[in-house]
Amino acid sequence: MKGTYVLILRLNNNIDLTIGKLGNFHFKSGYYYYIGSALGTGGFKRVTRHFNVASGKNSTRKWHIDHLLPRSEVICALLLPTGEALECKAAQTLMEFSQFIPGFGCSDCTCKSHLFFHESDITNDLIRIANKLAGNESIIIYPSM
């Protein structure tokens, strides 16, 4: 299965992190929403990889999100099964009601970011938006940590 996904993360404390070549970032406690594409050959197996990076089972740091995952609590992933590239469209929608982290996760497109912050949990709103964007029901999966 392929499509677009949103990782939903929570930080319980403020942290400062170096994110690869992007440099240093200050992350406030709250909720983070990372939008990714799973249209490649592995499809949604990429989400399992993210869960493994978060849990420490995988120590490879390949993408920007890999630096934040081990320091955050992964609440769940929202999978949007589709053959359409919705990653940037979802990022534009999230930008309307949350703060974006400049340059994060979007080195291969023209978006301002693919990582967004909100002080409170907006997962239910995000599910409604995702269902509308994908034109079908999204799937929620949880890490088995």
C-alpha cells in the first residue's frame, strides 16, 4: 500500500537539536506533525522505519525527521492511501492553522516545511482534513514500543 502519511509526535519538554545540514533548532514542548510521502517501492514500510528510529531499533539518520524522532513520543501515524502525491497539498493545508518549522523535510520540493507545530493536539482535525484530501478513510497505526 502506498500514499502520504502524517507522523504525530509529542515533545514533553523544550529541546535544542542539530538537524543535519539544516543547523540548530529550538523545539517547544507540544505536538508536531510531520508529512511524508510513501509512494516509493516500499510504500508505508517507511512509517515502520520511522517507528524503529524513534524506538532506537534503527540508529541511521537519513532524513531530517530522524533527528527528532528519538527525542519525541510517537503517538501514531495517519496513513492516507492514495496513488496521488498529496504531501505538498497536505503541508499547505497544515500551514493555515499551525506553525511551520522552516526548511524541515522539504529539501526535494518548494514547500516551506513538512513539519508543523501546535501547542495542543489537533489529531481529530487532521483526520478530517486527511480524509477530505485523500478522498477516502485514512488509517491510524500505532508504534509497538
